[in-house]
Amino acid sequence: MLALLVLLFQSFFLNSHGASTDFLLLSETNQLRGISLTSGSADVITAIGGLSRAVAVDFLAETEQLVWSDVIDDTISVINKNGTNKQILLKGLSVPDGLAIDWIGQNVFFTDTGLDVIGVVGVDGSFPRTLINSALDEPRAIAVDPAAGYMYWTDWGATAKIERAYMSGRGRSTIISGNLRWPNGLCLDIAGKRIYWIDASYDKIESSNFDGSGRKVISSILGYHPYGITLDGSNLFWTDWSRRAIYKTPKSGGSFVSFATFTAAPFGVTVYRNALKGGANGCSGGGKCDQLCLPEPSMSFACACSYGELQNDNRTCKSPDNYLLVGDIDSVRGLAIDSLDNAAKPRTGLTRAIAVDYDSLTDDIYYTDVSLDSVERISSKSGSRTTIVSHLSIPDGIAVDWISRNLFYTDSGLDRIGMARLDGSGHVVVIASGLDQPRGISLALEEGWMFWTDWGTIPKIEKAWMDGTNRKTIVTGNLGWPNGVTLDTRTQTLYWVDAKLDRVEKCDFNGNGRTLLSQPSDPIHPYDLALDDGYLYWTDWIAKNVVRMPIDGGSNHSVYALPFPRLKQPSGLVFHNTTARRLERNSCSVSNGNCLQFCVAVPGGRRCACSASKSDACKPLIVSGPTSTTVYQLNAVTLNCTVGGLVTTGIAISSFGWKKNGITMRTQYGSSSADIRTSWTIPAATKLDGGLYSCWATNRYGTRTSSSALLIVADIPTTVNPTTPTTTNPTTLSTAIPTTPKVTTPAVTTFTSSTQSPNTASRFIVKSMMATTRRAWKMTEAVNTPSVYDQIRDQITEPAENQQPTLVTEKRRPEIPSEKRDQFRGNDDTEPGGPNIWLYVGFSIMGVVVLICIVLIAILFARKQRRSAGSNISGAPSSPATHAVTFRNEAFRSPSPSSDYPKKTEDVVYATIEENIYKKPPLNKVPGSHYAVPKTRAAATAAATTSSTSLYMQMK
């Protein structure tokens, strides 16, 4: 009775407060149990049920956690000893038959008989990695010696054996082979430096030293089917499937006895020890590796990467630039080429990922989810997910245009191809007709083309400009389910896979040169396709893997060596290579092609577009003005233009300006106003060229709008009646123009000071009139040459802002080029245009007569001056708006009375007068007073616009 009470108390205490002694931990099909080492019938812990098929077991004494593998769920999980806080450490396995815990490095080592690999994962589920995946047939049990840096495992494949290796996977060797068939369970006697294993085919328990020497049989167990084995002190405990029991055998050998029986078959077994196992190795202390630290013999260690590549320092990990990005139902994986590593951190917890691509600029991942009916983004920095496009139907394909910051997708439910901004700010439908079941899509970013497959009623492969225009079917016939498509832009080659015909084919971008590359004899179900470095890769739903083949075809296929976790149903596939992608350029590379929202590259350029929410902003700008008209040569002209912006956007206008005959003359950038009024003033004294003058504007989408006017240029206008002052408004282009403009002798304006002597004034008058007569003779001589105005213009130096005109002195007879002289004189007397002596005689006589008249008039005028004391001759400079060139004498500078005037009467002085000369007000003389200076610009302008009176015309 007392013994029964003690047993009940012990059972109650242990079940309520947790075991304080060691016990046997075993897996019994769908539950974990802990039984006493002294009495197999007593449970030390409450059984943890609800499992699918628990096989291997181990424990973490420090955290009082139990760890097991499940061959139905294909997982490795952990749970508290009291049955709380269950977590999955690793999923996506195949048949995880064995596991063992490195209690020093806090890692779980495991075998997978289905994948034929040995791997490792942290006790918190971090950094899973494949350690060994070659020359394994059916790996099952595994045991580790962390202090020594070794791991041991059994392999019951065609050539059964027991091997060991460093816990990093290096230093591998076979220690037991021969006379071995189904080595199942394995355990270590670390203190005795021996291993023990059990063979379910030969029905015996054997042992050897750690190096395989000293092999001996411990016990023969004929008629049993042993599976797991463990060591407690001097006794071995092993499980038996056939009798659903645990047996105990001395490790030194001898007979075995039944220890406990169960209602279900027991599998794995180990001794749960409450005392810390202790020990140290090369990884002790932590912080030595970026991800995984794996111990090796002699207190050494090796760092390894769960994802990324080990760098030159042999400690840090970094993702490579080149790897395969795979969409796999609930995750997106980055698989390194020809290695055992995950190239990038797996993105897990997804719903139903199908197609996948990435942004070369930010490395963010984009994928379609057919469960959420959306396009999603995974941040490369935080791992957070963002919905880019929602309310789709069956988004099957995706392609990222990282240059233009757009993505394209196919929707086989809505039968359309759409485009969205990478930041989710806009979405438009590119193609909405003529599609049946669009699936794979690929972009030629530099060329501006997109290609897609359609596996509807009439399967086909099509291409179009990336804006959806210029659409063309390039492959039809002998197609079943064309799925993935990829491009080699260097060779202008398109590759695709057909999941119905089990084919891999290619053609050029126009559909020519169609070639069958591969049609495997084994059934395949290829979904997507990727290309790199002479190989084609495709995801296969039957193999549940990635398959690789040479780009030139053939039957040399190889199944991709996958790291953990394995793929479930790989779908989307793209080759990740940011370096190569970033070399691509198109018309959207700079400033988004000056488009406000969507910039879409097309062959030879780009087009701008916008979503419905911004449709108003995409409307063309309204440009009005200037007006076609005719203007006088050498007059100031102002062209006016109004650009209508869009109030709703506030930033509709990107740039605007003027063009002459298609050549940009001036440009202004940016405006937030709704309307822009711009003008172009062509100042006086500037040769005005006729032609097409255009005002243009460009909105933020790159759409340019312009308005043009034809400007017809006439010669200098005929002189008007001096009694009728005439001005020309420089901003008015509709002024009446004479039908046949005539060359007119320019007016002469003279200024004299009230303090000048009559003789001085007379000298000026005579000199001015002589100069005018000579000028008239020269212009009459050259009246038949159309370049006379060019000569006049070329002799003018434009004044700078706020400066007086520059005076240029020329000789009496400007030299006319010989070819022009010959044009209206002829080269000799025999030519029709030869010299006419009578013309020169007539001009000479006329000049003498005019000179005599001028002298007489000057004498009379001088006498009148003496009689009219204080009287002055009024005169004002010609308005620059009326005549761009005004001839005048040096008195314009109002020299002092004592100044010496030029002695040579053949010198002629002239200058330009522009509007800016009024910034230094001209002098205006009022009879009976001294010179008066206008105080305002308006007064100066009024004075200057007074009709100039030619002395020659006064005398008429």
C-alpha cells in the first residue's frame, strides 16, 4: 500500500510540475510519450498527441523542449515538454527519418530519405541548409558528437553503410560497410567512443569504435523488426515495430528483455536527460559566423550560409547577383546555381504565388497571387508585402519594366493584359480584346516590344509594342498549352515551353526559324522558362523541381539540386541578374521620359499614358497664337502666344518656347500656373527672316502641342508725308502693308545747339545734305541688287543694354564685291550690262546742280538764323519703331561749340536707334529755350515718335 501511494504521488508530481528525473522519450506513431527508465509502464510526462506520423525525436534540456520529425507533414517541429507552444522549425521536407541536436551550437541535424540529403537548421528554425546531397541513397538515423565535431549516419540504400563526417559536411568517410543491409537506429557512447546500430534485416545489434574498427555483434534479435536505439548508462533500449514494444539489452552483450509495450508501433527513442550535457567546441561563445557556425574536430569550425554566398573572409554571407527566382505556392525562393545554397532569403507565408519577377533597382520582388487575385510586392529590405493591383481574376504572368517603373501582367480570367506603376500609383489596361487565355509574358525593354503566350481555343504567341499597338501574331499551329516565354535580346530569339506537347521550342522575334529544342520521353509539365549563360531552366510541376538543359537543345537534362525547403509546385521563374539588367536603356531612362505617370518604351521612342484617375492630366495642352501676317523689314516685332494649362494638376506644363522653321530658338521649363502667356520680341535693327514661327508647349507626359504662324517679311516702307506722323506698333502684326514696298531715302535729322555760331550750323547743314546726296546716288546705283539691305545691316553694331549706339565711320563709296559689281555693270563693254557713260555724266551733272542749290539754300538759311535771334531748328530722331536705321551727322552727340568737326566732308556717320536708347532720354529742343530732357520714359517716347522731318523734304 505504501509503495502504491509513493507511486501515485510521484506520478501526480511529475505530471503536474514536470519531470525532475531522466526518462525515455519516444514517438508512438501519432503522439510523443515520456516513460520512466525504471518502469516502462509509468508515464513521466503527459503524452503529446494529435501528430500525423512522428518518427525521430530529440530534446533541448536547457529550454525543456521536445523536437520531432513528421514524415506525413514533412516537417520538423518543437514543443514545450508540457505540451504548449508548438512551432514548426522546418517544412517542405520529404521523408525526414532522423534527427539529432547539437546542444552546444543549438542546431538540429537531420536526414531526409526522400530527398537523399543531410541538412541542418537552427533550433529556432533559422538558417536551414543542405550539408550533403551526393552519394546518399536512403539516409536514415543520425547522431552527433558536438565536442568532437563529428556526425554519424546510417544509409540503408542499395549499398548499405555507416558514414561519418565533420559537422560542416566536410571530411566525409565510410566507417562500416559489408554484412549490412537495413541499418536503422544509431546511437553514440561518447564516453566509451563507440557507436551502436541496429539492422532490421539481419536482426542484430552491433557496435564499433568511432572510426569503424573493433566491430562486434552485441545481440541477435531474430524475428523482430527493430527501428530506433538509444543508450542509458550500461543498457541499450530499442524499439520494435512488429511487437509494438521497447526492449532492453546490456551494451556489453547478452540477452534482451521486454521493457514496455504500446498500442501503436514505436519509432524513435532517446534518453531525455535533465542535466546539461555540457562540453565545448570551435563554435562555443557564438558570434563567429554571420549565419551558421558548424563545429569541426580539434576545436575548429566552419561558417556556412543558409542563403547567399560565403565571402572571402569565410564568415559573412551575401546574396550573389546571379540566381534563379522561383515562385512556389506559399513562398518565393532564390536558388543559387550549381551550389547547395539558397541564394536569397526565402520569402514565405504567401497564399498562392504563381508568376514572379523583380525590380533591378530596388531588388523588390513582384508576384501574382491567384488566391488573392492580385499583384503583390515584397520589400527587399523589410520583407513586408504590399498589394499593387487588386480585383483581378487569374493573374498568370508578370513582367517588370524596371526602367520605366512599370509592370505588365496577364489575366487569363479577364482575358487582358494590364500595366501598373511599380509603386501602385496607377493601373491601366493595355490590351483588352482578342485574348483567350494569356499566360506567360516577357519584355524587350530596349526594343520596346512585349511578347506573350495564349493557350486558349486557338493557341498562339503574339507580340506588340509595349503600349499595346502594332500587335502581331508570330507563332500559330502545332501548339498545345504554351506557358512560359523568355527572350534572348542579343540574338533576337524567343523561347517557350508547351505543357501539353511537352516541348521546348524557339524562334526569332518575328516568328521565323521555329525550332524544336527538346521533347523529353518522360512526362513533364513545364510552367515557366528562364535563360542564362548557355542554359535554359524551366519549372516542372511533375518533377516539382527546376530542370536545366543546354540552350542548343538535346536530351541532356539535369534536375536542379535543391536546398531546403524543397519546392512544392514551382511555377514562376526568372533569372536574377541586376548587373546585366541595369545596363539596359531606352527612351524612358531619363526623367521618366518627361512623362508624369506612365512612360512606355516603343521602337524608336516612347509614349506617355495615364490611368483613369489622372486622365484629365493627359489631355493635350491648348496653344493659341501667334497670327500669320506680313511685317516690314528691320522693324521690331513681337509674337504673342498663350498656353492653356490644366488647373486640376497644377504641374501640367513641363516646358514651352519658340521655334523658327523647326529650330528651337528659346525654351522655358516648368510651370504650375493654369495659363502661360509668352511672347518673343525681335528687336529693331535685327534682320527679320520670314518663315514659320511656332509657339510650343509640352506637358509632363511628354505630349507636345504647338501653334504656328507664317511670317512674311517686306522691305523698308515708303516715307510718309511729313505732316502726318506715323508710328508702327511693334506688338501689332496686322498693320496694312504696301503691295510693292519701295526703297526710300532715309531721313536726316540735324541737331544744333543754341550757342552754336551760324557758320558752324551752316557747315553741319552742308555736310549733311552732301552726305544725303551721295547716299542717294549710291543706293540708286545699287538699286538692282537685292543685298543692299544686307550691306546696310552688316554695318550696324547693335547697342548693348543702357548704352548709346556705336558710331561706325565708313568711306564715301563702300566697296561693292566684284561679283555684285559685275552683276549690274558687266565685265566689259561688250556685255549687255556694260557701263553706260551717259548715266555717269547725267549723275555728275545732277550732283553739281544739287550741290549748288544746297549751297544757296544753306546761305539763305544762315541769314535767316541770324535774323531770328535765339531761334532753333526743331528736329527729333526718327522713331525706332518706324525706321530701324536713322542716318545722322556727328552733331547727334551734341559736341560743345568749341569741338572740332570732321574736316573731310566725304565721311558719313550713322548709328542704330533701338528702344533701349530711350533709357537714356534723347534731347528735345523747344523754340526759345535751351535743351530740355524728358523726365519720364513716356515723355521720351512721345518726343521720339514725333514725325521726323527731312531737310530735303522741307526744301521741296
